Amino acid sequence: MAHLRKKLPCCPGDGELRYRGFRGPVHYEIQGEPSTLRPGPARLRGSLSATPEVAEDVFRAGEGLLTLESGTQFRITLLGHSAGSETAYFEMRI
């Protein structure tokens, strides 16, 4: 019998992204509830939307700091981006 995986809630919002040489607004969607994230190996994945140039630049930087609407800050590691796309995919952990 197959195990069904619990579907994580989607937490969208508008926040601020910072990485080497950039600080500006972005829209994000996180799969899971960021407030439940605790120190350790657990992580949440998500995506951010900005201009195609910002999405590509943050992906090339490899990491950044995302401030959520609540004011909470998370370090993010970039996982993927398609050339010309406004979306970059990331992983966040504490």
C-alpha cells in the first residue's frame, strides 16, 4: 500500500530579499508553515518572484536573506532558476 504524504500548506506573501549587492521587494510562496521551522536538518522549500534579472542574480549568488511579511528573517539557499523566468526556487532552514 502506498503512503500518502501530508500536503503542506502554502504560505504566500510579500517580503524583502537581500543578497550581495541587492535589497528589494519580492513575492514568495513557501510550502509549509515557517513558524514551525526549528534549528536542525528540517527545511522548507519555496519560490520567489521578482524581475527576471533579480531572479537570475540571486540564483547566481547562491544564497540570500528573505524577510517575510511577519518580519521574520530566514537564510535561503537557491536551488533552481530557468533563464528568462521571474521565479527562483529556494530552500530555507534555521
